[in-house]
Amino acid sequence: MPGARWLLLGSLALVTLVFLAGWARTVRRRRQAVPRPGPRELGVGFVTNFFDTLGIGSFAPTTSAFKLWRIVRDELIPGTLNVGHTPATVTQAFIYIAIVKVEMATLGLLIAAAVLGSWLGAGVVARWPRQTIQIGMGVALLTAASLMLMTQLGLFPGGGEALGLTGARLVVAVAGNFALGALMTLGIGLYAPCMIMISLLGMSPVTAFPIMMGSCAFLMPVGSIQFLRNDRYDLKAALGLTLAGIPAVLLAAYIVKSLPLSAVRWLVIVAVVYTAAAMLRSALRERGTGDVPAVTPA
């Protein structure tokens, strides 16, 4: 279905242009000089997007770097991740949707589900106070570390040969990607859980690349609108992720293509667990000192 593939890529291009125009508009409204990303912001953007293109994921490593080096305030990390990583993720999606075979109806439905989940999730997360975000991201990072560990130890199925889904399996996949889209806005990456879900449902693991990268490429611009409207992101760090991320994607996809990533994944797991503990510790410390009011249930 080459026509459907080109329609999907054209839609992605349109969504991306709308996102970039919206981002530029919100920056102009600040009426302040645009900050220039420094070596730390650019370095984090390059390294995380380079390994993201090879399948490791960028959200958890970026969160670890932001927290460890105090680049971004905790409450601004979810928005910074979604806004800053969007252009590089879109670049990945164009590459993998164009070259990897996958049934287009399955791909389109899973992407739509993730976008809807992201829109609803971002509307909630963008209004959360600092302490709630710290707790939520701590739990999300521990979940991400667990999924990475499962990947390292080979504890999820190798998958089947199917290029698409029908019937009950398609319904399960749509519901799962909706949930993963909502969780993306909190900072838990979609890649590892999406690959596990696709494998459990009998699809070829290779098809996970256009599905997970296409889902992120569509949902991140949509979810980012909420963070832009509420000014809940760090502009300097987001620009660093964007400006260094795109060349990193092109380098990884077209020149490097593959690396022995096992040792890198172990380092990422350790860093993510440490960051999760730091997030939760900060939330508990602030609750104990009364710096941040506790959230009253609705």
C-alpha cells in the first residue's frame, strides 16, 4: 500500500509543521532573547538521540542526565522531553516508516491510539504540581528500568512473523498503545513496552520500529502543545535536544547502523534506577519540609 504509506508520511510532515509553528509562536510571546544551548544541553541531545535511533530509547537516559547534572527543574522535565525530542523522533519515524514493511491499517490504528492517549495525558500532567511529577516520574523510571532489564535478560518473547494484526489482537494492541501514549507524557518511554507488546501479540519484532517511532512522532507534537500552552518546559534544554538530536539520528541510522549495545544498556539501567530513587527522595524530602503542598484528591 504505497499510497497509504505516503499519506501517512505526508500527515506526519503536516503535524510536524504545525508543531514547529506553534513552538515558534509561544517563544515569540515570551518577548525574551532565545537562550543558546550550551555543551551540556547539546551533548545530552546528541548522545540520547543517537542511542534512541538504535532502539535504546531517549526519555529515561535524558531524565537521568537532567536530574544528575541539574540541567532542568524536576517539574519541567516531562514537557522538556516531549517538546525537545520531537524533531529527532520525527526524523526517525520518516526513516523507519519508509524502509520497514508493516501492515498499514495496523500501523495507522496504533498511531491514532497513541496520539489520543498523549493528548489526554498531557492535559493532566501539564497541570500537576512539582511533587506529584517527582513521584510520578520516579515510578515511571523504575518501570522503564524493569522493562530494560527484561530486554537485557531476554525475558520477553522473540515475536512471530506477522506484519499486522486483526480481531481481538488488534483491539488489545490499540488499547495498549493508548495507555503507552498517555504514559509518554509523564516521561516513560514507549519503545520498550511497545516492542514487548508487539512481540507478545505475534508480530515480527522488526515491525515494532515503525510502530513505536511512528507513534511517538505523531503523539509527541500533539502532547507537546499542552506543555507549550502552559509554559511547562525548559526552552534552553529543549533546543539542545532538538539541535543536536537530528544529526545524531542521521549518523546512527545511515552511518553507524548498529553497535554492541549490551554494556550501554546496563549503564542506562543503573543510571535510571539511581535517578528514580533521587526523584522519590526529593519528593519525600519536600513533603517533610512542607515546601510543596500535598495534592488533595479530587
